[in-house]
Amino acid sequence: MKRVAVLTSGGDAPGMNAAIRAVVRTSIYRRLEAVGVMKGFEGLIDGEFVPLTRSSVGGIIHRGGTILKTARSERFKTEEGVNRAFFQLKNAGIDGLAIIGGDGSFRGAQKLYEKGFPVIGIPGTIDNDVAGTDETIGFDTAVNTALEAVKKLRDTASSHDRLFIVEVMGREAGFIALEVAVASGAEYLVVPELPFSLGKLCDKLHDTRERGKTHSLIIVAEGAMSASALRAQLQDTAGYDARVTVLGYIQRGGSPTSFDAVLASRMGAFAVESLIEGKHGVMVGTMAHQMALTPLAESWQTKKRLSPEKLELVEKLSI
């Protein structure tokens, strides 16, 4: 192996740049050339390759977003697009490809692997919904960004005796919502993985009022329902007047936390070492704090589940 390429795909996540840096510098350390692919699979199809050096990745470890840019690619979903990408990689003399992204990106990686190209996945998504790793790059930062906002809203809720509903990101998964709910001491959690009971929520809010607590916080995962829809249901059913805050894309930006910067660095370096060792068609991850490899297909075929312990904590500690 002489030349390793790296690309970022799908939604950006804090820590992607740290992973790019680790891939590049580990490649150079192993006397390999490093190449960046601009704009994800779209750039791969068009052959948008740029050489990456030590200085190319200097000072990016704490930058949010991705210096390689990212984009969705409808063309890569076609056989023609995959074939074109495969040709571009071979034509550029690239011997291995590290793909940083979520399960959708890994589906694309699998297509290249099935054609015989050495690929490895690095899980970068704030949603933390990729099986095969305890945490994905960007998840910790997104949680802390959301938590900072929620803590400020708590102050306002307490001052004005308000009921607040906060909607967080996560696609069809409730990992961000669960983590924020536990850390913020939320009274109620709504996630896609659990059936929603409006009656149970109303009972909970009634009990808190009976105990003299005049402010409450509900955390809602975007994949379960919108905060506005929940507000309407509470208003129509029980007359509760709630304030709604949708945190949105702010959760995807900003400098990575130290946890994410370290995680991304470990994953990027391990990905290169694994490629050198001939381990392809896999995704790097951490299991019980140890580096691990998982077949790419498992990242989307296996359903990653919320922690039962943390779900129980929300119930126990919100009484």
C-alpha cells in the first residue's frame, strides 16, 4: 500500500477534521501518501482529489465541520456512479480509502468493497445510531451543545414557572435526547424507540404541579414527533401552555469536545493501521473503550439500542 485517501460523507459532525488529521498523519508516519477527496461521493465520482500533507491538516483538530466538505450523492446510488468512482480511485493510484460518515455513507463504502476496493469506515455522526461502536464522532459534542442550551432554558422556566419542550436532533434515534434528558434532569422524554403516552405525560405533569413544582422540562427527539405537535396535544388535551424550543443545526457545529477530538484521533489512526494490515470492508469503533472492527453491513443491519439503564434513570430521577 502506497497511497491512502479519505473522504467525509453525509451530515457533518464535530470531530471529522480531527479524524481527517489522524488519517493523514498516520499515513505519513507509515510512509504512505495521503489524499483528500472533496465533497464526498460526488467528488469521488468526479475525481476531485487533493494531496494532503502535515501542514494541510495543521490546526484543524479543533475546527468544526470538515475541510474536505461533504455532500449527498444521488449519482453514487447508481451502478454507473459506483463504477465511475471505482475507476477514479484506480486511476489516481489510490490503494485504500477511509470513509468518515454514518450508516448511509457505509452503504456506499460497501458497494466499493464488493467491487474489490479496500475501504474502511470511520463512524462520524452526531446521531450515534451506528451499530458497532459505543459512541460515534460528534455525538458527545452535540449532546453538550444541546445541554448548554437546555440549562439556560431551565433558568427561564424556573423564573417564569413555565413548561418547556425542547426538540433535539437525532434522525430516527433517541440517543441525543436520552443523554440530554438524564444530564439536564428533565421530567419527561419522548423518543422514537418507545411508545408515546400522552396520558402518562399529563399524569406526570399533574403530579409535579401537585407537589408544588411550577416548571417542567420535556425533551423530544425529532424522530418521535415535533415539539410543536406535542405542544398542541398538551394544549388540546389538558390545557397546558408550553413554550417550544427547536435546537436544530446548532448541534452539528462548533469545536469538538476533548472526548470527540480524542475519539476521532484514535479512530482515524486505527483505520489506517487496519488498512495496512489488510483489514477491509469493516468499520472502526470502540467497544468498552477498546478499539474494535465490525463488518460494514452490521452498522445498518443491526439496530443499536438505547441504554435501558439510562431510560430507567429518567423515570427514577424525575419523581
